[in-house]
Amino acid sequence: MLSAVYPGSFDPITFGHLDIIVRASKCFDKLYVVVFENKGKTPLFSVSERVAMIQEECSGLPNVEVLSSSGLLVDFAKKHGVKVIVKGLRAVSDFDYEFKMALMNKKLAPDIETVFMMTSLKYLYLSSSLVKEVASYGGCIKDLVPPGVEKRVFERMNVQRMSQ
Ligand code: PNS
């Protein structure tokens, strides 16, 4: 059985993440989607809120399990017998950061491979940070995140939505 892990902050999950999850779930027998605490970022949602939102969106994908972890990604992978890390790659600007992380993970765990999936063209510009920025001004995010996530973002920010 070939399993993979798709890690991220997912603060919040976007259609770009979901696109990678759906496509990766077709490539592996089992896909763990794992919410990691990113010490460099102040999150809008708690880890458990982020897990709950992803679970809601992945309920139709039987081989996807959503979890959280506060340790190293490679330690999660070893613990769960996972040999592949899936990452989504958007523009060239992602490459430097992702390349460094892939090499560091390779150093920490040489038998674990990082596999990059190119983002779908329509999500090339999409990031959780931009979603939060647009929402903070009351802008329309309905094409960027699922409806349940959109609702939670505006509730959490206490911002009035502009007309859609
Ligand atoms: O969505 P993000 O913020 O780009 O995801 C970053 C994430 C969670 C994949 C990265 O910070 C991570 O792997 N965190 C787990 C801790 C770890 O293993 N750090 C060393 C990575 S080389």
C-alpha cells in the first residue's frame, strides 16, 4: 500500500489545496492531509478548527485522513509508514522555499521522497494569505474557498461582506 502525506498550514484551506488533495488522492492508496503549526505565522484558526474544515471538505474522499501534528514532518511520515511527501507548486516564487524544505527533509529522512504537483492554472495566484487579505477588506472570496470556509473566515474576522 502506497501512502503519502500532504502537509500544510491550511489557514484556511482553499480550492487550490483541495485541488491538490483530490488529485493526490487518486495517485496514492492513502493520503494523510496534516495540519502543522507554523511557528513563523500567527494563525486565524486553531489547528483543530483547520482540521475540522478540511474534514468537512474531504468527507467524500474515503482514502483521505485529516490529522494534525506539532512535530517534524518526517517524524510524522516515519510514524505512519509514509514514504512520499506531496507538495503543491504554484509559481516560480514557491520553488526556492519548497526546494530548501525538500532537501532538508531528504537530509533528515533519506528514504522519504518529496513529490511536487503543479497547481491547476486557475489556482496559480491563490494562497491562504491572499484569501485572508481580501476578506479583511470585505472582498469576495467565494471563488477561492468552499462556502463553509468563506462563512467561517468572515465570522472570525468580524468583517461585513461586500456585495458578491
Ligand atoms: O502551508 P505551509 O505553511 O507552506 O506549510 C509549511 C509546512 C507545514 C509544510 C512546514 O512548515 C513543515 O513541514 N512543518 C513541519 C515541521 C518541519 O518538519 N519543519 C522542517 C521542514 S524542512
